[in-house]
Amino acid sequence: MKKNKIKFFIKVLGCQYNEWDAVRLTHILKSSGMIEAKAENADFILILNCSVRKSAVDRALGFAKNFQDTKIILSGCVLKTDRNRFEKKNVILWDGKNIQKLTEILGTEVSQKQNDCTGTNLIPIMSGCNNFCSYCAVPYTRGREVSRPPQEILDDIESLIQSGTKEIILLGQNVNSYEFGFANLLEKINDLPGDFTIFFTSNHPKDMTDDIIDAIGTLPKVAKTIHLPLQSGSDKVLRSMNRPYTKKQYLDLVAKMKKKIKGLKITTDTIVGFPTETEEDFQETLKVFKKVGFEQAFNNKYSPREGTAAFKLGDPIPWGEKQRRWKILNDLVNIK
């Protein structure tokens, strides 16, 4: 088979980081003379997996099952405990970075060129996470935090500005802990010429420092919207989740941000049905929702993931109860 006739399809599951990875890998494969095609016509399919919830892994396996005669390559977030499930289905695992390994898998040379970010407004500033929240798979799948050099990020953003991009989204599992100073990075991006707005996700309450709040409040190109995951309003559940802040500290932080950032809008993440969450704990979360007035909430029903610290707690809360709690939060914020 000639290199310029190889057809590929990329299936994206999960987070915005996987969406950016899909753009990056599409560029790499096209630079290698390959052709993007529909899944049913592809010579190989690359699945960018999500291990955050078991349901996402099940979707990836179900998708692969439909293409048993096609070479399937899996990348993205893959817990060790999920590897056997994929390998039993003859799915080839690839780390998403080692281009030489991808060359070996495909049997044809793959381009090393990786820095074209056109086609997306997503700009990763870092990868990995050091927080080890007890429910989260990311530190085990993406590894520890690694920050990109500021100039590399600025070069990518300048390319997007020149192509007419008006909204730029900075990505990181915890942008606040960007190694070279997140407030400083925001200032440098804000100083770039052009008409554009800077968004970013995600933030960790424990790392939302005064200099970052001041930068958001004063820099004109930075959107006055902050995604600040709560996860739970119960101090007991937060400790079980290994989230090192209390409900009071979260609310004090919100009050500070609202005072310093004019027109601030706050979005959040929550998990309902965490193994240690009682009805009283859930009511504490509901109180925070009513007090903060979130613009939007991404509410998730707890999904046990083998390999995470919370897995040993079991999954004692019935799905129907998780669904009830989810609906209460969703109706309060997302249905207007």
C-alpha cells in the first residue's frame, strides 16, 4: 500500500485535551501523506480514549467492536486496569507521543512535525496533574505536570491570531500551577496585538492566587469567566476526595473574586454520589450552589475507576439516587 493512499479516522472521546490532540495528530498524519476518511473506509482508526468514567471506556470498546477488521490504535487516557480489556480485542496501545513507535505500528514513516495548531482554538499550556484527587485517573494516565515554555505557547497563539481566531482557550488540568507563572503568561498573551479574548480551563481552588485574580480582573483581553471546580460542598466529602480546601475557603475565594473581577461569571464541576456522600453532604453542595449562583455546572455522577484511591471505597450509592441528586443540581443551574 502506498503511503499517500493510507486512510485514517480519529475517534475523540472525553476532554478538550483529546480534541486538541486530534487536531495535532490529524496534522501529523496528513503531513505524512495520509488521507482523512470516514471510519468505514479507513485503513486504521485512532481512538483518543477517556478513562475518567467507565462508561467512556465502554463506548470506546463498543466502537472498536464495530470495526474488527480494521487496525485500531488506542491513545489518550488509558488506565493500566483497562489495558487488558483493549488488548483482548486486538486494540494496539500507543502513548500518543512516540512517533517512531507509530511508524512501527503503521509500517510506514510518520512525520515528526507536530507544531501546527491551526484548525482549533485550543492551546495546551501544560499536561498531567500532581493533585491526585482520589476519584481521578489523570495522574495515572497523563503523568505528572509538565509545562510548555512560554514562548512556544505565544508562538502558537500568534499563529491563531493571524488566522483570524477570536477566542483562545488555554488548556491544562490545573492551569493555576503553570510552572512559569500563570498570571505572567496571561499578561504576555494579553500584550499580543490583535482583537481576541482569552479563556482558560481548568483551575484548582487551592492554587487560585491573588496575582491570578488580579490579572483576570485587570487585563482587558482575559474573559471574566472562571471555571472553578467545587466537586462537593461537604468538608467530609472533600477530604475523601483529597481536595485540600473547605466549603468556607471555597466561598471566601468566590467572594474575593467577585469583589476584584467586575462582571465575573463562575462555572463549576461537581460529583454526586461519591461513596462517602450522604444526603446531608449533598444538601451542603446544594447550599453552595444557591449561594454562589453558578453560570453553568458540569455535574457528574460518580463512576468508580479501578486504580484510583477512591476505588477501595466501593460504589454504595444506587444509580437512581445519583440520578436524583444530579437532576436537582442540573435543574437549579443549567435549566433556565
